[in-house]
Amino acid sequence: MRYILTISCLLISLWVFAQPVALPLTTNPVLQEYAKAHPEKAKPQLKSAPASLTLPFMDDFSYKGPYPETSLWMDNDVFVNNTLGMNPPSIGVATLDGLDATGLPYGDEEGWADTLTSQIIDLSGTTPSDGIILSFFVQPQGFGDAPESIDRLVLEFKKDSSEWVEVRTIAGDFVGDFEYISQPISSLYLGGDFQFRFLNFNARTGFVDLWHIDYVKMDKGRLEGSPVFEDVCFTEAPKSYLKELTAMPWAHYWENRFNLVNLNLIPNIRNHNDNSENISNINFKAEEVVSEVTILTRDMNNATIAPLSESEFDLYPLAEQNTGDLAIGSLSAGLPEAKIITEYYLTAPNQEVISNQENFNLTNDVVTRETTFSNYFSYDDGTAEYNIGLDGAGSQAAVRFIPSIDDQLHAIQIHIPYAADDVSAGQIFNLKVWEGGDKPQGDPIFSKDFIPQYGEGIVGFYTYDIGDPIPLTAGQSYFIGWEQVTIADSPIPIGMDKNNPDAASNNFFNLGVGWFPFPDNLPGALMIRAVVNGDPFVSNEPALNASEIAEIFPNPANDNLFINLKSNNYEDYQIGIFNSAGQLIHMSQLQAAIPVNTLANGMYFIQIKEHNTNAVYYEKFVKK
């Protein structure tokens, strides 16, 4: 995108006021954090497989990523994710944008950006009569920024040591659903060292001009233009265990659990076969992983799905619903924190089997989702697809939350994605809290100017301490938000998660003439979180106790905190220390002794992260 696209316009009494604007992301914090933890994997050079591949070749990008599977692809420019594609044919896509493997812009001039290059594929011994076809699904924009007419996606072929040849160009002049593309492999390319690759031409300035690729397959005996695969798969991750929220304190959930639990256990499943498929099992499981309690399981046997179609299967029909089964199970009211994982998996008789692809199988028949119960309220999943800015000094926006029990507001967390220009340079915003009903009412009950700050890590939320806690009354609506104070060319960007459209009803803006809900064409969750009582450490990672991998002592600590790692491989881990407001105050390579003598007395939280697996372990300690 070569300019900021104004999404909504408010006309009142023929006056045009400032308005919320959609701002494209300029970096990718997921890739940035992964590249720091895995610098060898982030290097830009091509990576070759130990031996040539043979047919069939297939990748649906349903794995974790964030880079493509190295047994299939030589480079790591594209971003493998399950949040940016809109209604993909299978969960997970490969996104081509204007960012390199480290999540940073390529430059400030338009040109060629990402490349996705296959490993060498041995086509020797094949003939044109074998009917070899390469196919893929492609979508511009999705939940991100749309390409323009000058942008394009290109498919190229290469045989042996010859030059790359452009065989297909898709112009960036349409926005819509995933489109199926099939490209025959002519006799010119039937050799022992065949390769193909995708390239995109765009602005190279950030998370802009997006193309999403899915279901790349190359095999013999296929019909051109026929999008048939022997595969039945999930197309999206499960929804949150909660109706609108993605995280909240356990005590608040427990008080109002029958109204807050999400009973919509309906997975979206697609049949890519040209025959009806009888699925032998569709299964659902909800489990609390901290206390290892299974909350609910549901099985549906012998479900049938029509050819080349999508279906939703209700695993918890109204006739069978007992809200307590899912809202409570055998859980306890006194949990200090919780992580509930919801999982769907299916079994179908006809599934793609790619026997020659070592260390790779389609994983789109299992999908999971984590819902966090900690000390904060949030509607987002931790990743932004775009930003929201307030165009004009004095413009305001806010997010509603409703506590279920009396509590105190201690801090507000905001995700400001990294921008090309440092948002803290010369910018100020006013952090505010309002009471209200269906929208903010009256003067704010808290108001204070802050300099915008970037957060640490993949989630990247910065915690703004509001000083004296604000008392909260059960059942009362509260609104946390900001006012754009500084007049600037680029307003302060606040992250927006498009993958939770149900949260949109809690977003409000005020451009000087009263409060209004966000317009329908700005869907999603504003990435602002209310931090209340309870342990202030906030994380979206699985809750693992550090005692599993290390002995940490003494506690309380005075001068040094000693960490006796069971494996003794300290180089495999990094350590972070967070204060009681959830702010990162120390990060380093893990060592046997960590000095804490300069810390103020109080409660702290340790986060130990393993580089190779991304597993995260937690522990509390007291500094005396």
C-alpha cells in the first residue's frame, strides 16, 4: 500500500470530522522474536535438502512455522501462519509481504520482495503424457493489506542449470476469496533438477501488499483446473473458550461462568474430494492444563460431508446441552490461574499420503486453541493484522470490559506494533478510564499523559502503571482507551486483531461529537488489556513450572538468585525477569547465578525460555 487508507468517515451536520484510520503494519513481531531466538534459521541464504524430492509434492502450511518446512522449500522469506488468510481451503497459509525473514522491511522502494523456492524435484523419466500439474490456491489481502494494480505474484519454473522462466503472473487488481490455479509442467522442464518458485513485487516497506498461498501440490495424472484432493481438513482454529473475551481472571469467570462460556462448539470442515466423505470421528476436547483436568469431551461418529464443500458440525447440540458440563466440568473455584485448551480432531478414510516427503505430513486434521485465565481482560489473540490510528488531536477510542466481581484496576496494557518511525519520538497520548453503560459516559475517572512505548517479545504489550488502583464494581461497564494528543503525520498505531469479529461491539470512538461504536468495516479486537488484581505476570504461552527443568533458590533472595539447571545446557535458554506490573526489567542468556541485589524489595516473576522448542517456564520469587 502506498498510502494510508481511510476506512470510515463520519458526517454530522455536513461537517467532516477526524476519523479512525486503518494503518498497515510495518514489521512482523512474530518473525522478529523468532529470528532473535533462532538466528541460524533466520539467515537469508538458500537451504538445500540432502537429496532431490520425487513426486508427489504437497504443502498445506498447517504446521506452526513461522518459516516454511525446510524439507520442501529452500528459503525462509515467507511467513507461515494461521491468522492472515480469510476462509482458506486448509488451516494455515504462506504469506508473501514486504518483510524479510527477520520481520523487517526490505527497503523503501518498490521491487521484488519475498521468494518461496521449492527444493529440487526429480522429474527424470517422466513424459508429457504423465499429466504433471502444479496447483495452488492464492488470495490477495486476506485479513491484511491489499496489493495494488502495480503489485503482482509470479510463478517461475527452472530446469537443471537453466534460467528461471516466468510461467504465470497474477496482477494485484482483485480482492476476494482464494482462487484455485493449476499450471501444467511442459516437456521443457522434465528433467532431474526441476524447481519452481513464487515471487511477489510490492512496496517492500512492511506488512503490505499481501498474497497468501495454500495447498501447493504437484503430481502426475491430474486434471487441469480440477481442485480435487484426497483430503478432509479443518479450515480454522477453534474459537475462544469464552464468548467474546480471549483472557480474563479466573475468579471473574467463575462468578459468571454460565454466561461467559462459549457453547458454540462448531468446527468448520472442508471436503476436497469429489465424492462424499464419511468421517468416522469428529472429536472435541476441553482441558485445563495447569491442574490437568479434562473438562469435556464430545464425539460425533459417521458424519457425512458433501463433495467439494464446507460443513459445520455441531458437537454440542442444544438438545444435549448442560451448560455446567463445559462451564465447570470438575474444575475448582479457587484456581489462581488457568489455561484451557480446546481441541478438535477428525478421522477420514481418504487422506493425502505423501510418502516420499520425510519429516512432513499434513497436520490439518487437528486444531487447538488456548484460552488464558490470568490477571487481565482481553479480546485479542496476541497478533495484529493491522493498526488503528486516530486522525486528529482530541480524537478518542475505548474498549469496554465488565468485571464479574468487585476488584481493582492496576494497569493498562497496549500493543503498539513497531513502525518505521519511532512512535515515542515527539508523540504523547492520554490514557483514560471511563465508567458507562452501553458506551462511555461523563468525564473520565482516570486521565494521564504518557509517551507511547513498544512492548517486549512476540505479544509486545507495554504495561502502563496507573498509580493508585481504581476500584471496580461487579457488573459495571468500564472503558479503557486513549486520546490522541499530538498532531502528527502518522497517528499512534494501536494493534487490531481481525480474528475476533465478535469483539467489535466493545470498541467505541469519539471524534469530538459524542461516542459511537466502531464502524462495521473496522472489525476485530483493539489490543488493549485491563490488568486487575492477581498475579501481574501476563503470558500467552503454556503455563509450565520452572521446577520441571531447574532448582531455583534461595527464595526470598537478597544478592543472587541461583538456578541449577538439570540439563546443564545453559546456552539453550534465555531468562527474563518481570516486576509486579508485568514489565520486563532484565533479559539475558541463562546463567547459574543471576544478580538481584539492585532490585527493589517485592515480588518478581521469572520466565525461562528454551530456544529450540520455544517452551516457556515460570517461577515467582521475592526480593528482600
